[in-house]
Amino acid sequence: MEKLYLGVDLGGTNIAAGIVDESGTIICDKSIKTNLPKSEKQLEKDIFNLCDDLCKENGYDINKDIVSVGIGTPGSVDGNRGIVWSNVNFGYTNWEIVKNLKEFFQIPVFVENDANTAIVAEVVAGNAKGYQNALVVTIGTGIGGGAYVNGKICSGCNYSALEIGHMVINLGGRECNCGRRGCFERYASASALTRDTKEAMIKNPNSLLWKLCPNIENANSKFAFDAMEMGDETATYLVKKYIEYLACGIINLINIFQPDIICIGGGVSNQREKLLDLLKPYIDQEDFARNAHERTKIMIAKFRNNAGIIGAAMLGVNNA
């Protein structure tokens, strides 16, 4: 009988859950709004209810048909102890998520940093399969990073490695939730582009952005790319500045790690080749190893928004 696993991708905007088979194929999935701020206790209830509803709606018994549930969450995560030491975007510290969720689930529960789950998905069954040194950059509400170095996940001595969203790219710049100023995710996350798009719309009432999105409250990062494609001057400038910030952070990572491959995931990766075409000229100009025979490949993550679900589910496979 085919073994099935639950994977949960816990994001600042949405919580997504999926039932995944051993090959990494999502059988079915469902998502709800995260609706922060809220207590850890309420969020734990939301996670269980989402998983339980997903199973019931698709004819599965969560305790009989599912082997385990894996959670991918932002922050510094000790997967061995099941603790999220710090998640600045949620405001949680010392969150004993596995222990607490065992009050709801009767099956094994695992947890890992969300970017690490994304790289697990890409290395096991995605575009990083077969590579010994790979990075995943996930661009969503914040920016996460996962590193696979010499065939192993790089977690650091305190499980806080690859918090690349909090790498400063503009000294003294925008204030970040982590307490620093000028962090990468304050300029190059999807939420940063959404904020900048709304500000640009207010300043430029004749922009085509208003045609695409008459209600400014519904504006998101996608509208900037769409309006740029239509030749809108405001959107073109917005995307140009955004790509400059994104390229700055990615080039920093290349120059530090020189990995075989970097896979870009998260919501912004839906721009696919358009995003890569905009990034590559900056990388070709500023990569320290730009003249080397072997250079880092830049690709869109195979699983994109699904990498978190698949990688989280695979935690159960890896711990079987």
C-alpha cells in the first residue's frame, strides 16, 4: 500500500498543507490565511484543523492513512528537539511546536526551517538533484535560504544558518523585524515589492498599475511585472530597482558559496524566465568567478510554491 505523508508550509501570509506520496507528488492540497498576529496555541490549532479538513475532504483518515506530518516554518529551528528557537516575523521564541502539536496529532510530527525543507525537495526530486552543493532562495513574505553543502544541509551550530533575509544590503536602510536596518528581505521580498508598488501607485495616479488594480488594497508584487510588460514607466522603474536589490543579495551568496546551483522559489518565482532574464546581466557582471570555466547555475525551483509542502512531507520519509 502506498505510503502518504502530510507536509505543511507555514508562511507569514498563508498556511499550505498537502498530502504527498513517497515520490514527492502532491495528491491534494489546501491553504488558509495565516492571519497574524496570533498566539502559538491558536496557530497550532489552525495547522491541525487545516490538515484534518484536507484529509476528510479527500477521503483520508489522518491517523490511519497518513504516516507522519512535517512542518516547514520560518526561523531558527532545531529539528532534532522540535523547537523553533526564534521566528522574528511571527514574534515567537522557544516555540515547542512538535511537543504542542502532539496534543492534536496521533501520528509522528517533524519540524524544520522552511528554506531547508525547500532544499530537501529540490535535492531529493527537483532541479538540484544530483548536485553536492546547492542553495535555495525562497522569496515570499520574507526571504529564506537553504544550503546543501558537500551533500549535507548546513544548519550552523545554533540552527540559524542561512537566514539570508537578514543579510544587510543597504547599511542604515529600512528597519527590519529582526532589529537590524537594511536587510535583504526589506527590499527584495514579495512583500517589499508589494509595499513599494502601493507607494508608487499613490505617487503616480496615471500609472497603468491603477488599470490593472483599481483597488490599491489588492495590489501585489505581480502587478508590477504585468504593468512593466505593458510598457508602464512607473512599473518599469519599480521592477528595475527590485531586481537590483534581489541581484545584490544573490550575488553575495554566489561569491560566498560558489555553489553548483541556486534554485529560486517562492511567489516571485512565478515570473520564471522573465525573472532570470532580468537577473542574469547583473550576475554576469558582478559574480567574482564570472570568468571561471565552471559557474553557478541559476534556475527557478522545480516545485516553486510547492517546495515547502513537498520538503516538509519528506521529513517523514527521511526519519522513517
